[in-house]
Amino acid sequence: MLFGRKQRSIEKLLVVEDEPLVAFDTEHLLSEQGFDVVATVDRVADAVRLLEGGAAIDLVLVDVRLADGSGLDVARSAVARGIPVLFVTGSCPADAEGVAVGCLAKPYTPRDLLSSIDAIESAAAGKAPPRVPGGLRLFGGGPSMTGLT
């Protein structure tokens, strides 16, 4: 399609962020770009409940430090269901590679977030990412990168 929407393997996103302005901006940006934001939640318990409930999710964007716990718990729950995770955080945890496909450092620009999702999608398809933002660390395949292909 010449002017059609880009075909994506990542369409349905779960945003886990406890900073209201960041959560709102992220949801708004992603929705405007044609992603389906399944939910935006600010608590570990709410994110885990959605994941355990079987919601259709292609990628989880999660901050590490949340008001009621650690985003690592969200990541472990997602990985147990074969759902890839991108940490969006000011401090990437040392053990992130075991539970995520990458880390995007805060603060990031809207372009960096979108490019990070594109890079994850490309890597899952076995292609070189077209643009890797400076604040993104991709892990070599990650625990659930294959769930995207």
C-alpha cells in the first residue's frame, strides 16, 4: 500500500507507569500512531492482573520503580506468558536482560519511544533495526523476543 498504515507485529501495548503526565503522554502518542493501548496502569497489581487475565498484549512498556513495587515483577509475569517487555526507566536494572528485550532510558523523546518499538519489531523479525535511539539498549533476543514473530 502506498499510503496505507504500516503492517506491524506489535500493535497491542500495555503501559505501566506511575507518573501521571508520562503515562498520559505515552498513551496519547501511541494511540495517535495507531497502536492499540490495551490499558495504562500505575500499579504492579493491576498490570499483573491484566497479564494473568489473558489480555491480548504484544509488548509491555514498564517503568521499574512503581509506587506499589517493582516493574521487574510485571516483567516476570509477562515473560511467563511469552509477552516481551521493554523497560522505560531512568535506571535499567542489572538483571533486566533476563526478563526484557531492552531498556529505554528516561527521559526519552516521543521519536525515541517509537523508534524503540520499531527496533524491537525489526530485531524480532531478524532484521537490522532502521534506527536505534541512543538511550535504547536492546538485549540479544531477550526471553520472549520470539513471541513477536
